Amino acid sequence: MARLPALNFDELTPEQKKLWQEIGAVRNGSPGGPFQVWMNHPKVAERAHYFGNALRVEGRLEKRLFELAVLAVARHWSAQYVFTTHTRYAREAGIAPAVIDAIRTRRTPAFAKEDERIVYDTVRELLQSKRLSEDSYNRALELLGRDKLIELVATIGFYVTASATVNAFDMAPRNDEARLV
């Protein structure tokens, strides 16, 4: 992290240590990405953890569509850390490498699956126009139903926050995989 020093577990307050372990339990052992920033403000980290888990861990939106939405948000924000982290998850969830690469290089993907196209279009329209047209809303609602559409919109909001955080605090990605152009 360029703008904040990396947190050292041994130097954390008891509250931060407890939170570090709780967050790390569902995020590969330790808080990474925006959580490294948010851990400096434990209440923010705690609430973000609960909100993120409601979507990522407990959500009913199919993981493939969830990860596609995250990539679209990360690309919109040019959030390299978020994009590289979620590229692997998107592949594991079944997003085609050509779709990932198209998003990475700011091209509209040629989707083989209609549900992916609808989710991608919904994310892009909401981010670009800050609204959904009646037609787009109805397509997304028909595909997902009310509860999953709420989850999709909440996922967009969560990853806008995560993307803003990693960009503002100049967090470098963990690796050079899937560099944004």
C-alpha cells in the first residue's frame, strides 16, 4: 500500500485483532485489498465485512454472475487491485477467458450466455447513467427476480466502494495478471 503502511497483526488493538481473524476466515487468511485500509477504522471494516459477506458468501446471486458484475465495476473504476483479484474468481466461476479479456481491454464482450449479457448491460448502464431504463430494469427483473436484482445492485454499490478505496489509497495489485489497459 503506497499511501498507508501495511498493518502488522502484532501491533493491532485487541478489537482489530479479533476483526482481522474474523475477516481473514473468509478471505484467504487475512484482510486484503480495501480491508487493509478499512481495518484502520474498525467499525467501517466490520460493517463492510458484514455487508460483503451478505453478498459474496450468503448471497443467492449465482457466483458466475456475481463475479461478472465485480469485473465490470472494477473495469469502470480502473481498479486494478479489484480486477486482478476477481479475475481468478471469475474464471473459477465459469466466466469465459474471452469475456474477461474483453472487459479488461474495454471492449464489449461477445457473450455466449444471455444472462451474462443482461447482468453486464445492467451494471454498465447503472454505472454510466446512474439509472436503469425501464426496459433494462424489466429485463434484469425478469432474469433475476426481485431479491437477486437487489443483490446485484448492492454488489455494484459494494464494489464501487471497494474500487474507490483501493484507488484512493493507491493499492497495488498482488500480481501482474490481467493488467487493465
